[in-house]
Amino acid sequence: MGVVYIGDRAAGKTHLAMELTNPNYQFVNTTNLDYEVLKASLYNEDYGGTKPTDAAQPAYDYYLEINVKLPTGIKQIKVDWIDTPGEIWRKSWQTGNPNQWQSFLKKVQVSEGIVLVMSPYREIIKPDVGDIDDFITRHQWCTRFARWVKFFQQDCPRARHILLCLNKADLIKGTNLTEEAQKLCYYPDGSRMNWQSRHMHVLNRYFRLVEPQIKAINQSTSGLSVRCFITSVYNRQLLELPWIYLGSYI
Ligand SMILES: Nc1nc2c(ncn2[C@@H]2O[C@H](COP(=O)(O)OP(=O)(O)OP(=O)(O)O)[C@@H](O)[C@H]2O)c(=O)[nH]1
Ligand SMILES: [Mg+2]
């Protein structure tokens, strides 16, 4: 099964994927990539974050074997992790690099799982976070979302699962990440929230601005479901949820 990670510049694609290989895990782990090795190539210690993915490269291809511990046993997901630089979503990049853009589109077109990593918008960022200008405004965020929807509809014919991950949830005003994780986290015995309730909780709370569009896709395209998640590189439970979801449904 093909899974692609997409998202704009600095949304957190590389950092989230790197954290997935962290050996301190609960239900989701990778068996073929080493955290320390990846960290050495992707992380900048001085700056305390992942380095921007090189825009001169259309995509770095990694192969990831992800094991998800489910009540029915271990489910292995084989993932082509295509690490794309955020630039590729810019029209100027696409017209300037037509071959690379086409080759990326080809990969997306055969993917069944699409993980879209998004940043929160400026108005919901905690006041004490450094550079608020790094975040787009609510209005820009909505416009951008409409373009993603168009992309899903036009360019992702094989998609069965679209996972919208609002990343950097640790920076969102009024959100207590630990509490939120306790509410949403996965219990193998199924004693807590099911996937539909998790989706509704996150949709109502974090994706309300674009709720009509999400509902419309879910209703109009049979065999395709869009599910909302919040993620953060600082919370293992939330970070694992999209993968547990994929493991349960693929
Ligand atoms: N606070 C916080 N910072 C994050 C989180 N995820 C990523 N970051 C930081 O945000 C910055 C961008 O993250 P990347 O993973 O490099 O973003 P990307 O989507 O790969 O960006 P490009 O490769 O430039 O397209 C880095 O400094 C990360 O360390 C998160 O969950 N919380
Ligand atoms: Mg990157």
C-alpha cells in the first residue's frame, strides 16, 4: 500500500516521520529505520528542529516498515515515505520543475493512504510562542484548505483514507495536550472512544472552519474517508494514532 506524506513548508512532515522511528513507542514502531541514524541526517541540534527538506530534490524516498500492535496481532504496514519539500505545492515550483512534479503526481495517484500534515493558523497559536508570523492567518488557512480539497478530488483517484493531521498541537491555545491525549488515545480493548468519535471530537474542536468541506467529501465519494487528527512531536500517543488508524483499516 502506498502512503504519502504531504504538507506545506514547515508543517512538520519530516519531524513527525522521524519521531515515528523513536524506539520509545507504545503501539507503533518501525523495524527497518534507525532513529539515531535518521536524526543525524535530518535534525539540527543547534536549532532544535528538523532541517528544511531540500527543495532541489523532488522527494526523498524512504521505505518504512511500520508495525502496529492490534488486538488481532501485529499488523505490518509497508510505507513508501515520500518526503517532499513544502515548495512543491507552489505553482512556481511546479512550472519550474515539470518533470519532478509529474513524477511526484504519479506516486500520489497510486496511493491509497494520504497523510496531510498541516500547521495550525495564527489566531489559535499560544501567545508566548516565538514568531507568530511563521503561521498563516485563519483566512489563508481556509483558502489553502480549499486547494487541498481540489487536489484530493482531482489528483488522488485511488485514495481510500485521507488523514488530516493538525500538527504542532502543543502550540495551540487552550489545549492541554496531555488531557487531550488521554481522551483520544487508543485502548486496545476498545473501552474508550471509537474512531468515529475521535474524528468527531477533533473535527468539532479543531477543524470547525472547514467542517462542511470535510463532511461533503465523506458523503460524496464512496469508499473514501477523511479523518481528522491532532498530532505533535511531543506527544507519543497522538503521534501514533494516525498509524493505528491506518493499521486498523488497511
Ligand atoms: N512545537 C512543535 N514544533 C514542531 C512540530 N513538528 C515539527 N516542528 C518543528 O517545525 C519545523 C518544521 O518541521 P519539519 O518537519 O522540518 O517540516 P517539513 O514539513 O518537513 O518542512 P519542509 O521539509 O521544509 O517542507 C522544525 O523546526 C520542527 O522541529 C510539533 O509537533 N511541535
Ligand atoms: Mg521536510
